[in-house]
Amino acid sequence: MSTIARTLRNAAATVTLTSLASTAFAQDPSTAEPASQASPLAVLQTILSNPTDLDFVKQYTTDDFTYVSLNYENPELKQVLPWAGTNKGTEALVQTFINVNRYWTVDDFQIQDSFENKDGAAIFGTFTYTSNTLGKTVTSPFAVLARGENGKLSYVQFMEDTFATVRSFRESGEYHIKANPDGSEDDV
């Protein structure tokens, strides 16, 4: 079982908020209890308890399952993170979690908030990863949106601070950024 899976399994049972030196929270965590074992939040938590086992995850996804990782489609980001974009099939979700564990060591994964309604759920939190190639550590917020019914998910979307996570692989070079309409420029 992957580090993320173990952490999420434990977080599904008992959610705790730890203080991260670089992160300040506006309010206390607000985690929902799943409405039932077949509710979207319960199914999402179940999938995340063992996300690298394809046979296990397939039990909880529909045949037309869609997984959106980080964005809808960005060829430039896909060069760095090959799983990025909109993908059809449960295999894409499972392969993403396999790849995350290949690319990074997961130092921390905290669920801070969760919500659900009859056909959807959302989980929010932070993670800290260290790149396996350069040893650079980053902390990012994350959000997971899930849609489904009758004990199966048809859609999952995972978002994070990709600027931070991609920078964990930056060996050299700078970006020259012109974002401010007032004309200031930055080298990052």
C-alpha cells in the first residue's frame, strides 16, 4: 500500500490537523462524515485508501470514469507530469498514484476539510512531497472533487499548486515573468 494510501486511510477514520510552519489556516477543519457506505465521500475515501490497486479501485468506478489531473489539458505541463490532463478510465487514476510515488517521497498528506451532497464530494488539504530526483521539498494545498452515485464514482478531479510541484524538479534556469499589468517583471 502506498504512503498516500496509508495516510488517507488513517485520515478517513480520524482527521487531525497538524501545524505546518509555512501554512496558516483561516479556520478549524470541517470534515463531514459520509452519509452512508455508498455515498460519494465514503467511496472517495475508500478509493484513496488503496489507490494503486487497479482491481480494487475498479470496484468503485463506473465504466465511463473520467479522471482530471491538475488541469483539463496542458501539453507543456504534461511534458513534466505525464498524467496531467483529462483522462478516460480508472487506469489513469491508478497510474497517477503509482507515478506520484515514483516521482516524489510523500512526507505529509493532511485532509483538512471534506463535504458531500447526494451526488458529489470534495476533500481539501495540504501535502508535502520531496522529489526523488533532486531532493527538493514542496508543500501544496490540494482539492479533490468526486461525482458519483450508487456506490461508484464517475468523475474525479485532483488539483494542486503545480507551480510548486513542478519546481521540485527544476535543476536550473529562471522564468522571466510579466504578470503585473502595471509593468513590473520578476525572475523566478
